[in-house]
Amino acid sequence: MSELNLDQEHPVVLSHVQIRPVKGLLDLDLSSLWHYRELIYILVWRDVMVRYKQTLLGVAWAMFQPIATMLIFTVVFSVMGKIPSDGFPYPVFLYAGLLPWFYVSQALSRGGTSLVGEAPLISKVYFPRLILPLSATIAPLIDLLLAFVAFVGLMAWFEVMPTWRILLLPLFAGLAAMVTLAGGLWISALYVRYRDVGHILPMFIQLGMFVSPILYPVSKVPESWRTLYALNPIVSVVEGFRWALIPGFQVDFSMFVPSLGIVFVVLIGGLIYFRSMERTFADVI
């Protein structure tokens, strides 16, 4: 910090930002996120405003999409397909799974394309590039909150009363955010160098719904396959949401162990890979 004394009574204070190369694999520089916290807020707010600007329904789209999907899937998979829901009303069972899935799919899609989408900003201004996938992970949480309001109405319609377990819902929402941030770090960094990722990502997200217990209960998965199935971290997120929201819903918490292990490894690996590639983003993008 230095002073430029153009005026003895009102000196001008100039701040200096030192940009240095990464020193070692574990030099993650997470403290810089705090210094740029206002930029995170601005990017999140901008993303929300742009998403619903000049739309007829506005923020109601965040509730309309999961409700419409729930109605269609209920007719196709419950009424016509006779898929069980462990004894719970299928619309409630399904919507409790769609809540985290819509968040994960939106956050992963936005986070994966966050760097390429902000190419002009990256090439002109310095800021920690980690802010972009992080803000893309935070912004859809607002949609998740609005979709939850619609779920409260659905629970009232089916006379399903929540229990104390609903207080733990933020923990599973945090787990969902960790899952999407972990994936977003890898995908966004790879997308800068390999644009094929942009074609693969939508297909990957679409297939993710069918390899996660959203349309069907975990009880339909053969026991011999459940350990392997639990390696999918979305399984723990969806099951955690249903456990917190649906009274009487039972969860095998041993399935959470491999999921949490995978999330931790992918998140730390994603941070290291993202930081190692960060110095080349402005040149390659």
C-alpha cells in the first residue's frame, strides 16, 4: 500500500495486487476468495437478474419447471409405468428427488461453461478465476429455495407433515453444492482447452437422472450393485433430501460413506487441477 501525495490534506491511497505463479500443488490461494467476496455477490446477483429478466413469469419459472416435470413423470412412470415409491405418494417422492437434481443439473451446466462464457472478462481483468465456477454454483441455490416453496404446497396437498429432520436439509443442500462445485471445477477447466466438453456435458447431465434414484427408489437397485451404485454422489444427495423432507422415509446411511469419499477426492483434485491450469486460461480461451 502506498500514498500519492497530490494533496497534503487528502492523500490518494493506491493499492497493489501482486500476481504470482502457483507454488506447488497445494498452493490453492483460497484466501483471495474472501478479498473478492463482493465480486462473487455481484456475479451471483447478475446471473439471477439475467435469468429472469424480461420473462413473463419471472422467478415463477423456478417453481413451474419442477412442478411440470413432476406432473409429466408421475403420469408416465407412476400411473402408466407402475414404478413404486416405497409406500409414499409418488408426486411427493418424485418432487423431493427433483429438488436437488434440478439444482445440481443447473449448477453443473452453468459452472462447466462459466470460464468460456466469461472469456472477455478473463482476458481483460485479473481476479481469482475460481470465483466464476463458485458463483455459478451459488446462484441456482435461489432457484432451489423457490422450488422448495412449491414443495411445501405439495406436502400440504397430500397432508404430509414435516418433522424435525427438515432442519438438517441445509446440510444436504451443502452436500449438493460441494458435488456441483467439484464437478464444475474439472469441467470448466477442461472446457477451456477441449471444446468437445460443451457437447458432452448436456448428454452427461441427462444420463445422470437415470443413474440416480430420482424416478425410482434405491430399493429397486439389486443389493449386489448398491455399493457400486453408492459411488454416485447424487445418490446421497437425493436420499438425504428425501430423508429430511418425507416423514418415515428410511435411508441406509452407510451408502453415504463412499459418496462423501468420492466428493472429497474430486473436490480437492479439482481445486489442484484448476489452480494448475489457471495461468493459461487467458491465453487459451
